[in-house]
Amino acid sequence: MGWDTRKLPKQGRSEVLAYVLGYIQHDVKQAYVTENAVYLAVLQPDDAMHRPGNVLALVVAYEHRDDGRTAFKFMAEDEGPYYTDAPPSLIRKLSPPANQYAKRWRQDCLANHTFSDGRDEVVVEFAN
């Protein structure tokens, strides 16, 4: 899937998170926001395509563009996203990985947080 753009003023991380949460139709367990991505632990719907109670990661990359639009790219962990800053607390909320791409992505995220540089982070826990 490519990038989707919206006419939004340049916003802070909290506003980007609010937009993404308004767009996502899943039960969100945890959200983590960096300067260029939102990481979500989401409960998949119980239907014929998903295991009941399965929690997976969604990555929403975003960038503010010069034309005043904000671009978003939605990726599931099993697609092997190239954004790998999800925190260990989010990784621990997930069900077993669906494939090797998800497994590798989780390993890369954990490796990145071994050497955390203390950047400004927004983590939101949901009590559902």
C-alpha cells in the first residue's frame, strides 16, 4: 500500500496519534509515537480470517510535507515494515508472530531499544 495524504496542518505527535486512532477500526491496546511513526498493538476482529484474541502490531509511518499535507502509510508487522522503533512494552503485548517477517521485525525493534538514545517519546496505554 502506498502513502495516503490528508490536508492537515503540521501537527505534534499527540495530534497525529489522535488522527490515527480515529482512522483505525481495531481495539487498540497500546500506542507509541515517534517523530515519524505511530506503533499500535491492536486486537484483531474475531472472524473467519483471524484467530480470536490475536494481537498484532500496526505501524503508521507519517511525514509532514511542504504543501501542508501530512502523508500516512499503514503497514502490518507481517509485511516487514522498515520502521523499527516499537518499544519492548508494545512487543510484549503481541500474540505469537504470524510469519518470519513479523518475527524479524520484532527482533529488530528489540535490538533498537537495547541502545535507546532517550529521545522524546509518547506511550499511551489503553484500559480496554
